[in-house]
Amino acid sequence: FAAGLDGCGAGAIQFRGGQVISPKATRSFDEVVKAAYANRIQLWSDGFYRTPKIHYDKTTLTGRAVAEVVERPAARAVAASASPTTAT
């Protein structure tokens, strides 16, 4: 949204210290959020984040389908559930 306001690419936008900085203007984060809201621009839940290093080829069944960020907590949960517990 901020890139569209200033006619620049999304890569030119920086977020720093509560400010949204483009090559043409610096605005407060609150100001940008209010402008987006006024223009009916949704800023939540439907955005997508492309996790780096994830790829999977269904034909060869090769690749890395899950990020390490997901793998480690899941592995700990499985290990914890498999550990014997003692009643006190």
C-alpha cells in the first residue's frame, strides 16, 4: 500500500522506528494504517509470506517441504509426548 502511495516498488519501502520510509516520503506507521483503512485496504490475515528454502517436487517426491522453524518445535512435541512420565 505504501509503495502505491509513492509510486515506488515494495522493495524500496523500509519500516524503522515506527516510521514507514519510501524514497519520496516518511510517514508514521499509524498514518499509513489509517490511510489503508480509509481506502479499504486489508492489512491482515490474507497476506502471504514465502518461506525461504521451501520447495517440493511432487513428481520426484524430493525437496524440502517444511521449514526448520516448524520442524524443531514439532520434533520437540513428539519427543515430549513419547517420554515416559511418572505420576507423583
